[in-house]
Amino acid sequence: MQEKKAIRKQIFAKRKEASDEQLAQWSQIIADKVTALDEFKNASRIYAYIDYNREVSTRPIIEAAWKAGKKVAVPKVDGKDMIFYDFTSYDQLELGYFDIPEPARGEIVRWDDALMLMPGVAFDKDRHRVGYGGGFYDRFLEKYPEHPTVAVAFEFQIVEAAPYEDIDILPGKVVTEKNIYR
């Protein structure tokens, strides 16, 4: 099993190799799959992340949620935790933790029933996740385990075996442009 650091390096290189057009096309396919899921259709509230550094674009998912009348919240790093802000406009964003776009203003919300969209660097077919190393999603979901979770990733982010620990929290599904791993 590869170490997390080696996997991160490998996936970041693959992200750089892909063209902007490919990433946009794949992101739209992924968004179409996510918005067709029962988890999305049945949710009135969505916890989404703001994509950064050539991740799967969440903009089409966020905009579909708004169009469907769903509420959306996005995270801001607060010490070792994430807090979520009601997200109504991309004008709310400014560069935050590690230059990741975060909400600068808005209402802090805590929704028990929100669908959680999760980022990640790599996943395996059993949904084990290699994150960025901060543990923010694992800590949040350990405190609030009631959220249905869907991770989004490009197919090249699926690795043979992702190293994991017992404390790691698996997403319910991982959606790529080619597959849905359950």
C-alpha cells in the first residue's frame, strides 16, 4: 500500500497533466451524476466545498442546488474545526486557510440534515479516502455522523488501495465521471 504522501504527489501530478477543458467536462459529468442521486434530490440543504487547485468543480452542483431551491453552506476553517456559512453568492468568498476560498461573511449554520459533499485527494473502490492531511472532515463527521455523504473525484483519483486508519470516515458514495462507488 502506498504511503499517503506518495499518493498525494501522484494525484497532484495527474491534476496538472489534465487540461482545463477535460477537468471542466468531467466536473460537469460528475455534477450531473450527483444531482441525479436520491441523496441530492431528497436533501433540502447541502454542505458543499469550494473547489481549489484543480479539484472537481462544485460550482455546477451548487448552482443546481440553488436552482432547485435548496440551501447551501460552505466551510471555513476555524482552528482545527470547520464551521459552515450559509452560502448565497460567490461574492462571499475570499482566500482563507492555505489560500483556499472561504466565506468571509454570512450566517453560520449547523444543519443536522444536510447532504455533505466531500473532497479528497484519492479514494479506493472501497471508498477509503486520502485527504489533504488536516483531518477536518473526519473530525466534523465524527461529531455529526448523521449526514449522508457523497465524495466527488476524477477517475484518475481512484487508486488500488488507499491507506486508512480506523478513525477515518468513509463517504457513503464516491462519484467520478465514470463510476459511482458504493
